[in-house]
Amino acid sequence: MANMLRVQRYADLIRNRGLRRQGVFRDIADPLDAYDDVDFRSRYWLRRATVMGILGVIRDGIKSGHNGRNQDLTHTLKILLEL
């Protein structure tokens, strides 16, 4: 009986191997809007004005990787992730 269960589980595994899992997309809020000055500084160790200044200088140099297959990160999030 135990062997039959193992065979059944193996057959289910093989059968489901071709199925893709559904992607999970979360709504990503802009940190400049989501946090006040105190929370922003404690979370990212930078002031908002500093991030806004950096964003103003290099915004045009940041690539937008939007290719229709994924949801691209905002420029602000890209800067905060790099810093």
C-alpha cells in the first residue's frame, strides 16, 4: 500500500511539473510618499532632500527596464536600493 502511494505521488509530481505558478505582484508605494521625514531617515539613513537631489541629477541616466513582461521599479526605489 505504501508503494502505491509513493507511485501516485511521483505520478502527480511528473504531471504537475509543466504547470507554472501564478506570479504575485505587490503594489509598491513610493517611499518619498509613504514615509514622513523621521521614518524615511530611520529606514534609509538619508534625508529626503538628499534623495531628491540625487534623483534630480541622475534621473535621465537611469534605464527603464520595462519590456512588457514585468513591473519595473520606480527611479526612487532603484536609487534607494543602490545606496
